[in-house]
Amino acid sequence: MNTILVVALVCANSVAAPDCTRDTALDVVTGPAHSLQECLVQGPTIAAGSGRATDKDTYVKTRCEQRH
């Protein structure tokens, strides 16, 4: 079973990176990962699939969370 959750936060450029959270993001995309390395690589990829990550006014912040 996967123990890591990829969390890709699509935030507006006007939001500082430390303030980009699940609450402030324009879009939150999640998916499973088998390792930390896979998580870091997949974050931008799954965000791009959402269609919002390609806006010039947004950026993607990737988080890797432990599943409970």
C-alpha cells in the first residue's frame, strides 16, 4: 500500500510560497507515490494534468505527505 500522498498546490503568483497551502490554493491535486523521489517528480506532472498549472498567473508547489 502507498504511504506517501503527492499534493500539488496550484497557487496564484500573488500568494507567497510559504502562504501557499491547501486553504489558499486555487486548485489542489493529489495522487499516490511509492517514494519521496516519485512524489517530487509527480507533483508538477499531476498539476499540469489539471489544466490550471499552465496559467501564467499561477505556480505549482509540491508537497509530500504521509498517509495515515
